[in-house]
Amino acid sequence: MIDLLVRRLALGVVTVWLVSVIIFAGMEVLPGDACTVVLERDAQGEVLENCRKNLGLDRSAVERYLSWAAGAVRGEFGVAADGQTKISTEVALRVKNSILLAFGALVVGVPLAIFLGVVAGLARDRFPDIFVSTAAIFAMTIPEFVSATILVLILSIWLGWLPAVVLTPADAPMLDFWPEFIPAVIVLIMVMVAHIMRMVRSSVIEVMASEYVQMATLKGVPYWRIVFKHALPSALLPAINVVALTVAWLLGGVVVVEVVFNYPGIGRMMIDAISDRDLPIIQALVMLIAATYVLVNLVADLMSMLFNPRLRTLKMRAK
Amino acid sequence: MTDAATQSAQARRPSMTIRMLQVLRDLVRRPSGLIGLFLVVMHVVVAIFSPWFVPYDFKALDSSLILAAPTPEHILGTDALGRDVLTRVLLGGREALWVCFLAIPLTMIWGGLVGVYLGLRGGWVDEIAMRIVDAFLALPGILPLMVLVFVFGAGNEVLIPTLAFFFGIPVIRVARGATHDVVARDYVLAARARGHSRASIMWRELLPNTLDVMMVEGAMRLSWMLLTFSSLSFLGFGVTPPTPDWGQMISEARVYMSLAPWGVLGPMIALSSLIIGVNLTADALAKTLGIDRTRKAVV
Amino acid sequence: MSAPIIDIRDLSVGFTARAGHTQEVLKSVSVSVHAGETLGIVGESGSGKSTLALASMGYMKPGLRKLKGDVTFQGTDVFAQSLRQLEGLRGGKLGLIPQSSGQALTPTMRIGAQIIEALSLHCHLPASECVSRAEELLDQVRLPDVPAIMKRFPHELSGGQQQRVAIAMALAGEPDALVLDEPTTGLDVTTQKQILELVQDLARERNMAMMLVSHDLGVIARCCHRVAVMLYGEIVLEGPSENVLKTPDHAYAQKLIDAVPRIQKAPATPKPAKPNPPEALSLEGIGISYAQPSFWEKTFGKVKQDSLTVEGINLSLGKGETIGLVGESGSGKSTILKAIAGLMPAAKGTIRVGGDTMLKPTIDRRRPEELRRVQMIFQNPDDSLNPRHTVAEILAQPLHLYFGMTGQKARDRAADMLETVRLTPAYLDRLPRQMSGGEKQRVAIARAFAAEPEIVLCDEITSALDVSVQASVLELLAELKLSKQTSYVFVGHDLAVVQQLSDQVMVLRHGRVCEAGLVDEVYANPQSDYTKTLFDAVLEPGM
């Protein structure tokens, strides 16, 4: 078990390292650097060279990668292209807001998705299933900015219940986002519930058709006891990995939703950084998001191992 | 004798076509497949022929008709620059369809071939390649696209290869997984035991038997690619104005939504119906071919 | 005679195929089982025997429905019961022992919890007594170290142990009748024997009525008082086992019983001593390790050297001879075949074909000509033919690879090959799914022989087939061996089948040779204890 944990962690570290190489190399290959961005038209001759010297851009790519990576490991990403804002402070603020958004969506979305998935799976091809499944296809295919627009049209413009956009500044305390962030959460929930629900549904269908459910029926176990004691513990295992992907998606900057609702999370920070050509911020955000992705998936794998007796002992035996 | 010879030489080709026709027939027998295909075909037809029947010039400005409500002359009203919304809605899917329909085959071919090869090859090549795939999957989905478009512009020569590249990464994983299912079968073992080359095993044994999974995957990826394309366009990283595009139109019309809500409706319905159509088709295709995509975690 | 415990009268079960057309799975079936009696239901795949067994518990697989007839259990009409009453009946007075308990036990529940569940549902015991009663039951089915087993999950037990747990679970409800649905299929012969003995003892102690469904006439003969033979959803013959199995009064039943291979204790005509044929295949000191070093282990030098799964295999096979490898699951018999084929590299030892050519351990280091000389036929024909290729394409593959044949030439040759395995050229354009299991296996045989091999490796090639089909496939193999002078390495778990085809035999256990020699000698006079146990466990009709 420990062996496996260490191995998975090592693989995660390798992945994050590869991401850092890809990002750094990618930014290297793209034309322009921090100095050409800041100086714009004046980026010529001596001025440019001086600027590069000041920022340390005249060093070799390998040297710059090493110093950048060394900072990244400590959580220091230097200053933004404007030369003043400390990236880690600004990012921390946005991360906090993004977590708030993700938390809101998860708390409501995950239980709802599991409930709907189980209901649809048990009632396979009958009314509740057809209704829920069809709704899910719509929810997962309609673009986020379309559903967001419809929501704003109804909640803000026609009913006037909520403001159309979030006006609270990025550094406001979390509670200030209530109730402004509700429409954003609703849009996110629609998409994630559809994905998780579909997964749970087919897993439930598969398990309910399994031989051990048939055996339990022929053992005289009442239906609802079969569902809860025999079927769901197996059927919900695959949900762990999908929920993990959802968490990674939510924490990875839901750009469109944040832009639509003007929500100050990392998604908007990302798009602003691109428009400003702020390479250090982009690099920092990508590293953070990639690390989150790897970590969340790692946790999910460990959790499914913990809850699945089959995996648990197989791995232990293999050792 | 010659008759028999030509017959046998062609024996393979018709069987493939017949299979595809069978799949199509089973597809339209499902309500979701029928509706989905209808929507997709409708959009494709409109996209191809719309330049010949749109009522107005899509860039014609009319300062007397800014944000005008629907009238018989302008069925969907006009936008903030006084352009006819209906015209722009009819033309607004052309770029998206063109780019995605070109990019998807590229995506599936490169992702599929690499994935099948890795699934068969195994060993250290596979191990290293999969780490790189993991690293790309960890990148925040839309960001690399935005950066590349921002730097190189939103021309098709940028968008098509970029979309195909980034959408191909998860396809590698799916193709590799599908290959692992096939590689374990005895007929692949038998081919290996006979001493067939790796290329021959890929071509004869693996590709035909992963084709179903890849078709469903391709249809699914197409709907996500259309979604991504329109999101980029909505965020201002897509088609260059004044070329009409739904995502961009929604983004522009949103600003005046409280004054002229009809401006968003046209493009929203058009875009949603296209993506839903593709998705319904993909869903029906998966059911027809007996592939449950949802069982495997979405990547 | 008292009233029967399970009484099935004129039962028809079917499903709606398409456009309202009803397909019958069971056609007016009537059988009954009395207390203390065991009824055997035998038939080949698709005969409806499992459907009948489940119907006796008032259960039908999704999609099936009762068309007419009644099932009564101790006088009550099973299909007229409410769901609530059925729940009380199933697992209570009427227990089921399923086909493969590995699939039928809930993977996420501990063994103890599953038995306690059955107890609390049907015996209404206080919780405190449940545990001790569950332990008692597990003890009754002769499981060792009961307290430890209670805490295990199903996948942590062996196949035989899982089956014992299922029996204990059925006993929890103090049943008057048991339905056994292929209870020993997939188990090794020695385990099968133990399980059947256990079930019989329990039935005798409790005077239970049993309905035993099996495809294996040996199992039926061992356990049953009465036998019903099923064919296409109908009972074609029913009566006391003595009569049915010895003097069947029905053509199909007769054919079924005749097709069962039996061990010949003393060969009627001892095989004539052949003049020493030239050597076709020899293995010297072969050792195989299952632990394939992974990329990480190779890189970090963690390759384990200690455990060889299979070790010390020596054999020498003459042209036109057959050696049978027998043993229970995990004995390494299939692994040896894979090593000869190069699919799993031998860690040590040498493999020689035709007396001179040394074979490299892996396929990619063997020359095409070397590969041609050794061909393999696999266990499951559903799995060994590419579902997307027609028979012509399947057969063209070795022809193209080894002889460069293409187009019409390959097609003509493929047609010839089909005739050798007694299929018509009409099969050339069929896909595997358009053929029966026996036909598919013939195509697989034709594919192997298309390479004109000297050695053919047969991996349990008849175990996925029905008995009657098995007999004809074995006959075909014997013919081909004679006409082509091919040598076979034949892996099997059925001692009678192995005897029928082989000149030599090698008995394997845990990857080591237990006993080896000429078939006639080993079968007449087995030396090792393990071989004797294997022979003891064989069940044959009419023994």
C-alpha cells in the first residue's frame, strides 16, 4: 500500500514536472517576451537590452527555467509583467474565490447527480429515466454562455431578483458573494450534474443486471435492501473518478462562466493575463491548475482503492 | 473464373459499406438518432447554401435600424450596428462547421493511430508517451487554445491544427484503452504467434475492432469541439469580425439584452440545436454500436 | 408416495422476439421433485435448463415471461405469490446454489455479513445468535478457519471455497428444497468431487429435495435419482437415472450419452508399438516465470529471479505423436504451450523442433519458417477468430504470411482447407458470428493447418464446446494427425479426452511434473498419489 502510494506520488510529480517543461518551452517558442510586451513600440536596441538585463531575460533558457522552477516549488512566481503586483498574492485571492464557486457547485451538484443517476438507473427506459436522461443531454450540450444568458434573462432582467453580474471586488470577504454567485453556481451545476448522473446511471444499470444482484433476489432479500446493501456500494465506486474530474474542472478555471458573470476567479484572471500578454501569470496559473488536476486524481485513485475491497487486496497481494 | 476472381477481390469492400449502411439504418430507427441526424443535416445544408438565399448583406449597416425589434422585413430584428440578425444567424455556423468538420478527422486519425500503437507497443515507449499525455491533460482545457489564437490570430490555418492537436490528446487515451481490450483477445494472440508484423496486426486486427469505439468517440468529440469553438468565439478569440459567428453574436447581443432580448435568441437557438443534434447522434450511435462511453471516465 | 416438494406442470416460458412473435424457451415442461430425491436436468447449451431451474423459484430473467402452466412449491402456487411472500420463500424453504459463486457473491460485502443477512431474513434470530449460527453453517460446509473466513471478501477465497459459502448461505434458511444451477462448472475435478459429496451428505441429513442442473452427464450420474434430458426447451426423456443413462429410450439422449468420452481402463487393443519416429519437438529443462519485469523494474534493477512458475519440463515428441498435458487450473499446462509458441518467453531451457532447429524464446527473434512449423489452436473459438473478418480472410492470413499466396489462389486454398475440416466452401464468406461454436473451432483448426505445421499446440480446444460437438472435433483431429503426420501437444483437464488422442501424457501440478509416460501405462497404473486422486475424481455416466 505504501509502496503504491509512493509510486503514484512519484508519477504525479513527474507529470507536474512535464507540465512545467511544456509550459516553459511553449512560452519560449512563442514570439515576444516580457520586455517586448511592456515596452511595446520602444522595444528596440539598447532599451530592450537593458530591460532584458534587468529582468534576467538575457540568461540562457535553461538557467531561466531553473530559477523559475525553483521559485515555483516554493510557491513564488515573481511579479506580474506590470512589475508591481506580486503574483502569488493575487493568485491566492483568485483561488479562494474559485474554491468558493466550486464548493457551492459541488455541495449541491454531487448529491443531486447521484440521486438522479440512481433513480434513472433503477427505472431504466421508463418514465423517470427517459426524462432525466434527455434533460441531461440538453444540460451537457447547451454551451455554458447560452444557459448563463438565459438565466440572466430570466432571473435578472425579467424577474429582477439578482444582479446580472457579480460586482463584488475580488478581495471582498467570501460572504459578500452571496447571493450574487448563485446564477454562476446554477450554470456549473447543470453541466456537472449531467455528466456525473449519466455515469452513475449506467453503472447502476450494470450492477443491477449482475449475477450477485440476481443471487440476492433469489436469496429473498427485499428490493430496497438489495439496492442499498448489495448494488450501490459497487455502483457508486466509478463515480469517485468522475467527481474528481469535475473537481479538477471546477478548480481549473471555468473561464466562460466567470467571464459571463464577471466573477473574479482564476478563469477571469487567466483571460485577463492573456489579453495583457502577462506571461508570468499565465505560467503560474497553468502550473497551479495542473498540480491541482494531478492531486485531485491521485486522491480519487486512492479513495477508490480504499472503498473497493477487490482493488485493496489485489494491490496488497501484488506487493 | 474471372467473375469469381473479381467477386472475391471485391468481397471486402462492399461488406464495409453495407455495415456502415446498416449502422445508419439502425441509427435512424432510434428517435434520438433520427432527431439528431435531422438537426445536423439541416445545419450542414443551411451552411452550404445560405450565401445564396440570405435576405441581406451580412455586413450592411443601417444606422436607422439599430436594435430594431422584429418586423416582417427583419424577422429577427437588427443588431447594435443595424445589421439584419436573421442573415447573420443563417451564416453564423459556416465557420464553426467548416473548422470542426475538417479538424475532427485529423484529431481521430492522429490520436487514434498513436493510441492504438501505444496500446499494442506497451513497454517503456508507452510508459513515457502516457506521461506526456497526462501532462497535456492536466493543462486547463481552453487556455492553450486562447494563447495560440491570441498570438497567431484566429485564421483557420491556426485553428484547425491547434484544435486537432489538443483534442487528439484524450483520444490517444481512449484508443489505447480500446486497444488494450482487443489485444487481450485470442485472435490477436494468434496473429502474434503466427509472426505477423506489428503494422499488420494494427491494420488487420486492431483497427477494425476499435473502429466502433472510435466512431462514437469522434462524434462525441465533434460536439465538444463545436462547443469549444463557439466558446472561443464568445470570449473574443474566434472568428474575426465582421464574419458572423454565433458565439460572437451572442457575446455582442448580451450587452443590449435588457433593451433587445431578441438579439440573443436567434444565435442561441441555432448554436444549441447544432450541438444537441451532434450529441444526440453520438448518443444514438453509441447505443446502436453497443458502446457505453459513460462507463469510462471522461477525459 | 407423498406429494412432491417442487411440482412443475405444463410450464411454458417465452419472450417476445419481434412484432409480437413469441419465442418459446420452455415448451410445456412438467417435472416434479420429492423430498429426499435428487432430480438431474441435463442438456446442452441453449436447451433451457437454467431457465427451468430459475422458474422453479418463481424467477425469470428480464424479458422472459410465463406463457402457461404452474409451478407449485409444497402445494403453494409460486407464481401466484406476492413479492413479499416470494421473498420469504426464496432463500428460506427453497434455496439456490448458483453457477459461479465468484460472480454471485456480493463483492463489497464480507462473507460473514452475507450469511448473517440470510439468517436474519429467514430465521428471525437475535443478532447475537446470528454470528455463532453463521459460524456453525460455515463449519458445516467444511470450511477451515471459520472466524477468518467470516471477515474475508468473496474475491479472497478460492472457487471451491466460494461455492461452499454459497451452500452455507442456502442452508441458512433451513431449506426443504435446493436448486443447483451448474454448481460445479468451472471448478477443478477434485474440488468438484468434494462439493458434490458435501451437497449429497447435506441432502441426506436434511431429507431435502434437490433439482440439479448440469451439462455434465458424469455429475448427473453421480448424484441423481432421476434424470430429465432437455433439448430445445422440451423434456425429451425422463426417468430413473439407471434407465436413462444406461438404456436411453430416445435417439438424442442416446447420442448425448455416447458422446461422453470415457477413460478406457484396459485398452481393448493395445496401440501397436510404432517404430521410433523421428523427433518433432523436444523441450529440455524448460522454466518459465510469470513475473514479467515491468519497465520500472527493468530500469531500477528490481527483477525478481526467485520464483519460476513452471520448472523442469522435459519432453520429447515424435513425428505424428501426441502428448497430453493434464492438470488442474494453475498447474502451468497452458503456460508451457505459450512458451513453445513463443508468446511467453521461457526463462531457461531449450526448445527444439524437427530434431535440429533451436527455437529462440520470443516470437520476434524466430524466423518465419520456424514460426510456420509450430501453430496453435485456442480454447475459445468465440475469441480466437477476428469478428470483423470473413472465413476467407481468416484463412488467407497464414497463407499470405508463409506462402505469399494472395487473391484467388489463397481463396482456392482456403476452400481446400475448409474441406479438410469438413466444412463446405460456402463458409468462405461467413463472419464468425454467423457460425456455431463447433464450426468456428473447425475454422480455427483449418487456420492452423493452413500453415502446414509440424507441431500443433491445442489449448483445451474442446472445453468450450458441447459434448456432441466435442466428439466430432476430436475425431477430426485424430484424422488430421494420421493424414498429415502432425504432432500435437494437447492440453486438457478431461482425462478421457486426453487419453483418446494422446500417445504420451504428462501430469502437472503447481508448475512441476508429477508423472509422465506413455498413456497406456500411466492410465493403467498411475504411480503418483496426485495422479491417483485425479483419476478418483473423474465422474462418468454409468460408472
